[in-house]
Amino acid sequence: MTAPPLLDELAHLDDAEVYQQLQAAKNAMARDLLCDPVTLARGLDATYRLRPHLRVISQSLVELERGDYDRLMVFTPSQVGKSSLAGEWFPFWWLCLHGEDRVAVTSYSDDLAMRRGKTIRRYITDYGEEYDLELLAGSAAAQDYDTTAGGGVRSVSIGSGLTGFSVNLLVVDDPHKDRADAESARLREQVHDWWSSAALKRLQPDRNAVVAIQTRWHPDDFSGRRLEEEGRLEEGGRWKVVHLPAIANPSKFGPDPLGRADGDPLPHPKIPTRNRRALLAWWADVKSTSSVRDWHAMAQGDPQPAEGALVSRDLLRMIRDGTTKVEPQKKAVAIDPSGGGRDVAGVIAGFLGDDKRVWITHDVSAAMSSAEWSTAASLLAYETNAAVIYVEWNYGRDMCTLAIRTSWETLQREGRIPEGHLMPLIQPVQAKQGKLLRAEPIAQQMVQDRVRLRGAFTDLENEWATWQPTDPDSPGRIDASCILVYGLIPEANQGAIAHPPLPKAPQPQPGGFGQSRGAASVYGRRIGK
């Protein structure tokens, strides 16, 4: 049995020379680990779980240290490793490179900031010797400690504790405690004032960098205000933004940092990256157990205003009804086509009940090509036994008709729809020009308790409650639900609503429509006939 090459090489050396060569190899390996924070974490901690999104975040942190930019924001869902990487391993990595620098770790509370500071201190104690990084004797406080090279770490809550402490690296980790904190104008202003009056004034001219990691609770939260005032790097502003939503949506958020397509899941440290099914199931469970606003804030990094332009969330919750017995009189599917597959194609099903209400029962809307949405609509029409498929008169009715007929015939040839099953009537609906004009009358129908939801529809409700007339996005679900109601209640297409106040609850109506769960409010006056 032959000896390993290294031992073979060392066999003729004396003990001192062997030690020197082994020490040199050890030092070379230590230097290799310093190529980026995530490599350092994985090299020093055998339990650290590396995932592709952490590579992306780590590379952005390297670029921050290198000086490619001096401001960085990272938005991901919680529990995917961003805080431990950016708030703990990154400051340790920075100090390994710049032992003389001073690092401030801040958060909404002293406890969270101190937890980060303790972890950094433990890394220095356990691993720092390899990088000539040591704590100064007598400097072992959890909140404030120094290194022998003249650097140090201070961990404090936002709004306190930075006086007299110069800062080269500032980590802002969750500046807002929760939604209530972020939605308080007074508390938001305290955070913004701290940034202007304290944080910025402690940054040093020789080297300074800021990384912010947070849940996007509010459009005017810490990150929202910074982006409003200083802008994104790619738009000529100052802040580099790494936005990694739970479910990729490049059509809304722009190119995904991981190169994911619409609908692709974000990796998770506790789920194998290649197990797409498990990842999708995990994020689907997170979504189903979250409120609409929490899903968009905590998982998608997409804060939604408390009130939208069309209807309130209270109203949408109140018109959910999965228990009332009602006999369908006419079942239908409605389609709002997408523009080339990048926008969401609205595909909604429902029926007109014997109570003269429209009941929305299904939403299979998604970013789809014409072949995909026509197939989805055909299958939905078959599954719900719809008598009619409504398409928008104003936009490509002939193309819609052809696409649906083609998909229906294809599905029959494939055996997914029986040969003898008749295709529903395809009926164009001429809605008002302009998304706001067509949506407002349907909002009025909701207030009048003439539209109900057969359960909770997370994405549909979110569009109704948050879409603004100035938004560039095309609200496919709103349009499809409008087309459905216009088709089933043609009189809803008459008139429009002039500057209505936001509806809070359904109103009782003469002629048999009662209040929904006993609440009512005035929506606005109708104009035109």
C-alpha cells in the first residue's frame, strides 16, 4: 500500500519543516474561504446549508465590499437564510478582511441586534485566529466589543446607541417590528429620522457600506422611503436591490436574480433545491395560511397599501360565502387574454344563481400564452359544465374565439374532453373602454350584494383591493371577473361611478337583496343610464 502523495513529500523533512508546510496549506485554505461570505460560512460550519439564492446574496455582498456600490437591499421571505448570511457571517467576513473597521448591527429591538452581535463575537472567538482577528482583552460585552486591530462591533436598536461610534459597515436588519409598527406613520417617521440624523452621520469617508434586510411591510417603510429618495442602482440611483420573492414573477418585478421564470419557487435551506414539487408545496402552504397582504409583504417583498382604489378588504371578506345554498341558473367562464404570455391572463368561472347574484367559483388565472389560457378556459368550462364562455369584445374577440375552438378540439382529440361534449357558446361582451370605468360598476355590484365569492380567492381579492388606476400592471383577474359579471348581469354595464368613496360593506337593496352579514355602507352615486 503506497503512502498518500503529501505524506510522501513530507517524509524526508524534519518536524519543523513539516509543521511549516502544513501550516502554509492550512493558511491557504483559510484564504480560499475568504472569497465570499457564503463560502466562508460553508467552510467553517459543516451544518450550513448552501442554496442558490444564498450564492446570489453573497455575490452582492462581495460587490458591496469591493466598492461596486455602497448601498444594498435584500428582500426574501423569512427563514431562508438571508439574516444569518447578511447579518452575521457577512460582518464576520468583513472584519476578517478589514480588522480595523467598525461594524454596527441595528434592528427594531436591542434583543435581536444583540443576538446578531453575540453570534459575530462567537465567530471571532472560534475562527478569528485563522484571520488574525481577535477580541481585545477585556472587551467581551455582547453589545459592544473591540478587536485587537482597532475595529469593533456595536449591536443596538434603531434610534439609540450609535452616538460616538464611527461606522464603516452598517447592517440594518428588520427596522420595523411588524405590520402594526410599519403602518404607524409616527413610528415610520422615527425610523426615517434615525437614518437621517444618526445612522448617516456615523458613516466614515474612508470606507462605508450599508446593507438592509427586511420584510417589506409598507410602501413607505425603511426601504420604500430610501428607494423613493435615492432610487435603484439600475435606474441611476444609489441602492442595489436583490429581490428574491417566494414565487418568481419577472413580469411584475423585472428579471429574477436567479433567472427563474414566472411561477418558479425560491429554494429553501431545509428542502433540496431540485425537489421542485416540495418547494412549490411549501410556498403554497405558506400562501394558503397567510392573509393576502401578509403573503405579498412577507413572501413576495411586495408591500400593498391598506386600502385600494376599488373596494376594501373588509368588503371582500364579507362577500365570501361558501355555505349559502343557491341553485345555478347559468354557468359561465370569462377570459381576459394576456399580452404575449407575460401578463396574467384572467380566467374566471362562476354562475348566476336563483338569488339573482353572480357567484365567482373558480380562478385559474396565470401568466399564460394564448394556447395555455385557451386550454385552461376550455378545461374549466368542461369541469364546471359552463353554458357560455365570455370573451372581451374590445380586444381580439376573433383571436379568442379561434384559440378556444382550437384548444377545445385538441382536448377532445387527446381524450381530456369527451368527443360528444358540446363546446359552450362563445359570446363576446362589450365592456367599457378603460379599466377603471369597467371595474367601478362591478365594485358597485359587490356593494349592492349582487356579487359573492364562493370561498377565498387570494390573488383575485388582492387585485381588487390594491389595484390603482395609475398602476402599469394589467389586472387580468379584475378584467375577467368584470367580463363575467357583465355577461351574467348585462345591466351592470350601464353607467359608471363618479369619484366613489371606498366601499366597506354590502348594502341592502330594494327588490329582495338583503344585507350580507348585517353590515352596510354607502358606496357612491351612479351616473348615466
